[in-house]
Amino acid sequence: MKNKGAFTGVFAALLFAAALVGAFGVLLESAWRAHAPVERFGAATAVVTGHQSVKDRMKRLGDEPEEQSRPLAERARVPVAMAERLRAVPGVRGVVADVSFPVLASSGQTMTGHGWDSAALGPYRLSAGRAPRSAVEVVLSRAAGVPPGGLVRLQINGRPQPYRVTGLVSSGHDTAFFTTGTAAALYGHPGQADALAVLADAKVTPDSLRKAAPGLTVATGPARGDAEDLAVAVARPDILELGASLAGVAVMTALVIVGGLIALSVRERAREFALLRAIGATPWQVRRQLMRETLTVGVPAALLGGVLSLALGAGMHAAMLHKGVLPKGFGLSLSLAPALAAFSVTLLAATVTALLASLRASRIRPLEALGEAAVEPADLPRRRVVTGVVFLVISLSALGASTATTGPTATASIGGLVICLIIATALLGPLVARFGNRVLGRAARLVSPVAGRLAQHAGGAAALRAGSVITPVALAIAFAGTQLFAQSTVVHATAEQASAGNRADQVLVSAGPGLPQGAAEAARRVPGVTAATPVKRTTVVMAVKELGEKNLRSLSALGVGEDAEATMDPKPTSGRLGDLRGETIALSRDVAGGLHVGSVTPLWLGDGTRVRARVVAVYERGLGFGDVILPHALVGAHSSTSLDDHVLIRGNAGLRPVAAAYAGAHVIDRTAFGARLSQELRLQEFISHVVVVAITGFIVIGLVTTLALATAARRREFALLRLVGATRRQVLRMLRLEAAIVLGTGVAAGSLIVAVTLMAFATAVTGLPLPEISLVSCAALLLGVAGSGAAAILLPARAMLRRRTSPNIS
């Protein structure tokens, strides 16, 4: 590219495109390779666990059934009796049945309890004292700060009990070791364990262990970490989906921005290509020249962007880890794969868009070439108009589906709606520019008759150029607005539903891992308390109907006590919570699909146990109370721990004695409980902010580059205006009004997309077309996009107008 401005602009756009695509590729690769760090099972050759995922075959419309899988959020336990079969494998030196349970010290320190035989797996060695020998003895990590011989009060399944510290281990933080028999009793699941850790010689193979333990999972190497901590394995599928989705959005954005920039560059060089055709150059010679120039710019830009993407991806990973979006131990994986993928995708996008942009310039006949180059074509190609109209029709279909359905189906329709509207805007951009020029041009003439007429004429005569500007403006507004305010709508609706459905006067909560089950019964016995409902959060897996097909989904669920109707109101539309007993279930309308009261549906509980539950209620407030509500006893029997998350209490009786009896427990009112929930929800918005900053930042960079290039290409136009008598001030006033027309049209188009999308989304989420929009964020977004665009037009124009006008404008 001989034009220095075009070279710089395309180089910058390709560099940032590669950096953005590669950064999301780093997240994708990290999720693909992620395993929790191996700590407690460091000395184990292999770890045998239950299957920590659910698999089922889902029927597809017109296709073969598809096997789908979802991870389990709770531990799938293994029978301790299986240890004997593993010990019989030649080369196995020992098998340890490992159990884990939360322990809370009266000081507020949270620890994890294990049997002393599990200490050999770390390996953990005594640095002082001796091993525990009785049910009231414990070994703690040195970080606990209690010397051997000291007493410590530990809360496990009930009220805090005193234990004698007999020894300390120097390694391993926040760990408490009990005798093997005591740990098994405190674990609460006789004959079962979390995992069977195998100590064996090097000649023992995973296959031999799998044969000895059929139906179980054998983890070796880095995969042993997932047996220690489920959080990484549970988060992996969601991060994979998120990374793939964001990478797809980044690629689409790069195509739009880079494609528009290259197309603009080609149009601005129409005179050059016309001259080449006039002196006998063939169409393929013109195309080859443009492709060669694009590669000259694209290869170093994509290469440098790919390298920078590794640092950008690592920074995003660190920020997400710091904010708790990623679980602790979710490691960063850096390799050349994301950089190479970013390099390839960006270079391919640049090459394809350059080829498409060169087609018209290279197809015109040599005798018509110079005439074609002198005037911008007035009409869009019919194929482009038809394709744009098709995407508008698809958008209307997605809009109808999103407003007529709820839950996952509506959410999927919203995503398609945004993409289709953005593509339609990109294809029909010149038509949108002409419409905006007619409407806003009249206002510009009222502000300044002479400069306004010049601005309207300039915008109308260069509709293709204006369309190239409008597309990134609309894309920035539409993407950022949808991402920010869709999430804020969900957060607001969730808090509103939880608050509206909370009938409790007080809530018993814990600063530690949870409340023992006896806490609810103790609160219930206090005079003046009419109901005390223990609530336990979990996750279940169920087939949910989406767009006419069923897919396995991990659903948030609550286990509630029998008096739940007195303390919570999820707003049932049919049935009642009081019927939740045994294997029964209440569903939100978002996931109920065709199920109704009396229907029986299969689902998998937190530990993978499959049950056929009878539906006893369908309710509306799914955001505030989760997708599924189950009996408390059913959830507790299939959870990793027996602790409750909180207890909802009806009655204004004094509960300080109850709270004082349990470590970490305290009582708050419903207002404080709502604020606590809102704070948890706000943390979920962080990922939206990261995405908005990354992708919208790239769009704005592309917008600024496009506008600067388009303005620089108007040097002859400005020179002609000065030669016919226009002053520098008049030209700048014309440019300000023209920027207002073009950028205003883009902002209006993007705002219309946001309005349609958010109203449809809010209708699907809350039943009312009223999204939650922050006026401050909205104003900052509009001013940021429009302000940067105006600066990209006016600053280069000021610099050019300071130069002495040349009489040679041919």
C-alpha cells in the first residue's frame, strides 16, 4: 500500500485484531488444559474416583442422537470396599480411602478435615508432636498457630467441640488430621469415600487399575488435581463455551472492522486502479497487486499481534482469577497455538476482504475505468441489498422467538438477534447513511445554512464512505450496550425477585463454610419463631428444551426445608412448595418446558445420582430462587457436605444465643441479606466489563483508524473548497456538522439495535420490556464512541487545513 496513512491504518487494525483473537484463544487453551494443582495427592500414583460428569444421549431433529456431557458440582463418592480389589493389583503397595469435610475453628479459620492415613499422600510429615490416637485428638498445620498439647474448638457437624492438638505438620495449609475412624464418622457416609488414592510401583498401568475398579475413573498425572478440587473441572466447560463464544465474536468483529477499513482504502485508490486498467492491466494483475500489498502489511501486523495476544491473554486471565471469575488453581496455559491461530485468522480475514474489495475495481472495462473512478457509484449491488434484507427478516424471526418464549430458548434467540442486526447494518450501511443524511441533514441546515448544506451534500455524495463509518459506530454501541445492560438487567431482576420472594424476618448466615443442620432446629425452638427453613445450594443436571431440542444443562438448585412456604415465595403458578417431600421437584417456568404439576422427569443430583422426580410446583421467580427447588433431605444426602448455606427465619425473636452457639454464625435482617446477595451478583458482571473493554476498545480503535484514513483521503476536496473561497473556519464547521450527521446516524442505528435487543431480552427475563440501564454508563458509552470518532475526523482535517493550499488538485 503506497498510501502511508492507509498502510498505518490497516497495520494497526490487523495488529489489534490478532491480539484480541489470540487473547481469547489463550483463555480457550487454558480452559482446555486446566487442572487443579496436585497437592494432597502428590505421592499417589493414581486417584480413583466416581464419574464426575453426567452423560446422556439427546435426540436431534432429523439427526442421530447426540451424546452430551455436563460436570458434577458435588463429589461422586466411591465404595471403600473397592480398595481391596485395587490392593490385589500387582505392584500396588497401598490404597488410602480419602475423605474430606469442612472444619471451622472457633477463631474463624476454615480448614479441611481428613483421616491421618491420608497424610502419607502429600506427603505430610510431622514437624512436632505425634499422630492422633483417640477421637478427641487432632493434628493441625503449623499455620494454625496452636502448639502441641494445646486445646482447640472445632465445629464440624454440630456445635464446636474441644480437641487436643497432638502434632503439627509444616506443609499443607488449613488442614486438620483426625484418626482414620474418627474422620470416617465425621464424614457421615459409612462405607464410602471421596477418592481411593493408590500408592504403587511404576509398572502399574492405569488400565490395570480400571479393570480392577470398573465403572470408576482413574486419574493420573495432572488430572489428580481434579480429584482434590472440583472447582476447576466444574468451571472448565463454561469457560470453554465462554472462550469459544468470545473468540467467535472477536473474529466477527475483526472481519467487520478490517473488512471495512480495507474496502475504504481500495475505494480511495480508485483513481490508481482505474489508471492501471486504462493502460492495459488485467483484472487479476490488479487483484494480485492489492493482495501482495495486503500481505506486506498483514504478515508483520498479524505476527506482532499474535505475540502481543499472549501477554493480553495472560493479563485477562490474571484479572479474572483475582476477581474470582475463575476458581483458584485455574492455571494459565501459554503456547504458540493461540498466537498461530490469531496470525492465521487475521491474515485470512485480511486476504479475503482485500479480494472482495478489489473485485469491482478490477472488473470494470478499461475505457470506463477513469469515469468510474471519478464518481462514487450511487447504487449498492443487488446481492448486497438482498443479503441485508434476508438478515433483517431473520432478525424479525429471532425477535418473535425471543418475545414468545422464555428461558434458554429466549436467550439463544437474543444472541442471534444481535448478530443478525449487526450484519444487516453492515450490509445496508450506505442506505442507512443516506436515510440519516436526509433526516439529520435538515437539522444541520437549520444550525448553519451554508455549512449544513455543504455537510449534507458531502455525506450524500459519499454514501459508501459514510456506510463504512456508520458500521463500526453502530457495532460499538450495539455490542457494548447489549453486553453491559443485559447483564445489569439480569442482576437487577435477580435481586428484585429474591427480595420480593423473601418472607423471612431474619436470616442466620455463616462466615465460614456453612451452618450445621442443627442450627435450623435450634432456631425453630426459640419462642416467637414460627418457621426456620434451612437452605442448601447445589447444582443439578437436567435435559432442558431449547429451540425445539433438548440439551443437558447444569441448573442452579436449592434444597429447602418443609416449612419453605412460610419463608419464601417463588411465586408458584401451579402447585405448592409444601408438597416437596421425597423425590419431588419444583421447576421455574424458564426450564419447565412442557412439564407441569404431576409430570415425572429424570434428573441427576449433585453427586450424579439419577432420580425420577415428580413435579409438584412451577414458579415464576427462577432468577431469584434458582431453576430448581428440591427437598432439603434429598439435597443433603447427595452433597459433598451436610452444611447449610443459610437459614430463613420467620419471627422477630432474639436469636443471638443460637448464633453464639455456632462458630462463624450471625443473624442479619432481610435488608442486609438482600445487600449481601446483590454484592455476590455484582461480581458476576466483571466478565462482561472485561469483554466490553477488550472488544469495544478494538472497535473504537478501528473506528478512529477508519475515520482518520477517510478524512486524510479528502485532501483534494478540502483544497478545492479553499480555492473557491471557503475559509478554514467554514470548512471545519462543515466537517463538524458532517461528523454530527454521520456519527449521529451510526449512534442512532446502534442505539436502535440495543433498544430492540434489550427490550426483547428484558421481556424474556422479567416479563416486561423494561431493561435496567445505567444512564451514566450509557452517556459514557455514547460520548466515548462519538467523541473519539469526531476527534478522528477533526484533528487530521485541522492539520491538513493548516498547510498551504496547492492549486494542483487534479
